[in-house]
Amino acid sequence: MTLRGGTLHAPADLPVGDRERPPRLPRVVYVLALATFLMGTTEFVVAGLLPEIATDVQVSVAQTGLLITVFAVGMVVGAPLMAMLTLRLPRRWTLILALAVFAVGHVLVALGSSFPLLLAARFLTALATGAFWAVANVVAARAVGPAASSRALGVVGAGAMLANVVGVPLGAFAGQLMGWRGPFWALAALAVAAMALIARHVPHGGPVQEAVSIRSEVSALRSGRLWLALAACATTTGGVLSTYSYISPLLTDRAGLASGLVPLVLVGFGVGALAGFLVGGRLGDHRPYATTIVAPAVTTILLLAICLLAGHAAPTIVLVALLGLFGLGANPVLIALAVRFAGRAPTLGSALTVSAFNLGTAAGSWAAGFALESPLGATGPAAVGTVIAALTLIPTITIAHTQRRRPSPPPA
């Protein structure tokens, strides 16, 4: 693997034994993972505070759910938009400014008393989150070099996965104890602390950082392989989260699980997703194309099994945990591939993966909502997820086939 002209060249699928022991990741990767933990927490903490927020601002719970929807829309739009607007800023300063806006957005939510203000603040926070995530992926990949880029991106993404296991439940619990505004104050304060860590550990942009322009960034959109990777990002996430979004009625109505046990099953999914991100990232450095094919293939089988075995509690619980493990395991590899396929526009490539993940989530959950009200009932979302996850195999197999046909670079 080489690093030429700012382009990350991923390794071919070679046996692990043929490679040296992976190097230790630098501290900056873990600092970025801490920040993505905050991003993941703020995206879904609202879900655990909907009744309290609705009562306080005097709107319905359904209307309050728009705070989640508008955040997803902000991520879809904000990641590429902010990546382009901050193109000429050093990446270190982009990360710091994104965290500053993130903190301001949370202060506005904590102080806000009108629902339109809360929506605007959430949208502003989503713009900052999208900008941070896009640049963080590039900084992490560049910090370790191409030999460990998937593993580094797996660690950065694991911060968001950990948010589902720890951050969101703690935020909901704290909101019930001290009022729903408390978690937003805490996230604002933690964002300020993260700014200090970013300033200390992310290196200054120097002469090594190549000159960029909007034209050169947009030229990356001509890459067919980039669009294949983005399609895989959308379908792999859409397939899993269309099912996950409506997992509660599946567990209670079909599997007969007590509602009080549902959070424990969700924690099992979160732990599986955290492990899947870490393992998928590590495997992706050695066998990137195999990982992006095997993970969605197993995910499709798991979702089909959930459809067939949803009437039995024990197998369904195990399948949900395994869905977390395999369902998102290919994501860090797909991000690394998108960054590489974007050529001289790695930031835009990274930003587009953020949009693709959120677009897949929005589209998948929308389709799953219709399926829930169909004759399929509670298994409808899992059936939708099975089809979407299976579609992931089309772009990933195409990428692998294309890469194997490309001539190997001559030896140095």
C-alpha cells in the first residue's frame, strides 16, 4: 500500500500471516472516538426524553420526534455542505469550530422554550456533527496511514456505537433525574473539553497538506467506485436500522418479551455493534473486499432468520445481538474505501459516507414504518431490512470484481 497524491490505497485481500503485526494506534484516534461518542449520544438521547420535552414545550410526543428527524436531515445535508465550506480551513480548526458550534447548539436547546427554536438548534447541531465526522474520518486515516486506516476508522466509529450502549441510556436516566435539559448542558460542557483535547492532539496543517479547491473536490464525483461504496453505505445501514427502529413491537408483540426487558436486548445490540465496528475495522485492513461482502451476506441471513423465528423469544434475542455484530461491521471498511476512491477529495468522500448512512437510515425506517402497518405486522420491518441488506451485495461484489481486474502497480 502506498500514499500518493493524498489518495489512500487499500490493501488487497491477503492472508493475515503475510503481514506485519499491526502498529499501535496514535492517541489522536481515541480522542476523535471520544468526540464521536458525544455525537452519537446527542443524535439519539432525545428518544429517551420525548415525553419530558413534549410536556415542557407543550407539543405532542409525535411532534417532538421531529427533533430526531431534523437531526438526520441536517446530517444528510450538512456533511457534504460543511465539508465544502470549510475546505480551505486546516482540518484541526475545522474540528475545533465544529465542536464549538456543537456546544452552542446544545446550549440553545437547554435554554430554549419554544419548539421552533429547539428544531433550529438541533439542525445547527447536526450541521456541526456532519462537518466534524467527515473531517475526523480523514484525520484518523491520515494519522495511521493506509496500513491501518480501516482499523482506525473502526475505533472512531466505535465511539458512536458506545454511545448507544452507555451515552444514550445515561442521558435518558440523567434527564429523568434532573430534568431533560440537564443532558444537553452536560453535552455542551463535554464538547468544550473535547475542543481542548483536539487542540492538543490533532497536528497543525502544514506544507504536507495539499492545496485543494472546490473543483478538485467535486471532480471526485466522477468516480464510479465512489458511488458504489456510497450505495453500499446506504443499504447496509438502511437494512439494519429499518429493523432496529421498530424492534420493540417485534420483541413484545411477536416474541412475547416483557416490555421491561426490551432495553436489555437493545444493550445487547449495542454491544454487538461496538464489537462489530472494532472487529470489522481490523479485518478490513487485511481483507477489505471480503469483509464488505461477508458482513452484509451474514446480515441478510440474520434478518431473514428474525422474520422466521420472531415468535420465539430466546432465538430472537440472540439474533438481535448478532445483527449488531455483523450488521454494521462493514461500515469502517466502506468509509476507508470511499475516502480512497474519492482520490484528491478525501474530505468530500468521507462527508458523502455520512450522508449515505443517514439517507439509508431515513429511507429504510420510512419503508419499515409502512411495512409495520401492512399484513406482515411486527415482522414487516425485518422483511424490509432483509431486502435492503441483500441489495448491499450488488455494489460490494462489483467493487471487489473491479478491483481484482485492475492491474497491480509495478514494484518500486
